Amino acid sequence: MSERCGMIWLNGELHAAETAISAQDRGLLLGESLFETMLVTDNVPQFWSAHVVRLQASCAAFGLACHYDEAALRDGARALFAASANDKKAHRSILRLTLTGGNGGRGLVPVGAARPMVMMQISDAPPRPEALILHNSNVSRFAGQFGAAHKTGQYVDNIMARRQALAAKADEAVMANQHGRLACAAAGNIFVRFDNRLITPPVSEGALPGIIRGALLEMATIDGLRISEAPIEMARLAAADGLFITNSINGVVAAAYGTREMAQKKQGIALHDALPKFSSF
């Protein structure tokens, strides 16, 4: 076990990481859970507020009540950092914030009021890759599906897509929707470069509203590229001038797709370096 995983914050208190979770938890039994993962640098979660806002929006959509506001969650994260070993000033770590439906008895809808479980845990972050090799997955991402727009604990499709990529000696999976258009990666969003345009699929195509995705779209123009949303036919990827994978842990990483080398490393670095950096929260 990583030394960074010795403690967890669970429902307002610090506990040993081995603390048991109820066998009646709806996240375990039914997959009723939401989560956020954040890159932490020098004990500062990057894009903290954006992650909490997204979690709160998903709670409202799912009808789950989070009994901790942003200030309480921030205090919990700070307490967890203080209780966790970190002797490297520039240490990269990952903070995961998980909310489940809590104990609600049997059945799809809980009998009576169920109090959600809220947990935070820290783990070491792997080194940021310089580039990724992509592989087309035959696991579809369904546009219009309710859960597709939320970061839920139902990750079976993403897991299977990633396993396919690894079996093909690739790093990450490209997932299409049921209409044959690009949706996302197994763990992130995809931006495609055509000339001086950098395009990513809309959420309506089955893409998660990723935090880094949102930051890039908000900046609108970076390094001479105009950034926008638009549907992308899978057949167009082979003719693209570049592909980039974005997620909250690695930021922006250039990628190679198919037999054509498109790992635009320098541009990936430029896009990554343009992202906001947070020194406090």
C-alpha cells in the first residue's frame, strides 16, 4: 500500500484506510455512486472548486443529498493531507472524493431516507506520460444516456474498453457512440485537431463534461488553435492533424492514432502549460 493511502476521510472523520464500509451501501450493491479525482500538487487539489461544483450538480440530478458543503469538504481534505505522509515538496498525488447512496435497504429506490456516504482518499500519482497510443474500442458510449453526463461508479464499459486497449499494446481506448461518432476516451475527453481548429465532442454525443475539457473550451484560443465543440465522425480521425487526451490527472497529452503518427508532443505540452495552475484552495 502506498504511504499516501494510510488514512481516509469518511463522513466527517479521519479513519484508517482499512476501515470497513457497510455491506448495505447502495454504491456497493447497485453502483449508486458519484466520484471526482483531482491532481494534487504541494497539497493543493487542482481545479478543486470545479470538481465540487460538478459533484454537487450530479448529486442534484441523482437526487442525492451531500451533507457537506464545499467549505466542509475543503476542511476534510486539508485534515487528510495533514494526516498523510508527504516529504516531497513537488509530490504529485491524487485525491479521490466519493459519494454513495449510503444504506437504504433492498430495492432500486431506498425505503425511507438514506444518508449518503462521503469519503476522500489520497494515492500517489503516476508520472505524466509524454504521449499515448490509442486503440479503437468496440465498447460503445451511449449518447443521451442519463449517466453518461455524470462521473458515476458504473465504470464497467470504461474498464472493458481500457482492457481492450492494453491487450492491443496501446495505452488508451477511443470510444464511439451508437451513431458511429466520437464520444471520449476510457478515462478522459478527446480533442481532435483539424488545421487550426481543436474540436471535442459535445456532451450530447456521450462525452463526460470533463474539468480539463471545460477549462480548454473556456479559454477558446490557445497556441493559435480555435477550440470548440462539434460532432466528429469516427472516419475523420485518420485524417486529423493531431489528437489529444485530457483528464484531471494528466492534463493534456498528445496521442498517436492508427498507423499515422500524430503524437504532437510539443503542442500537447503547450496546451497543457496553458492550463491554470492553483497554489491554494
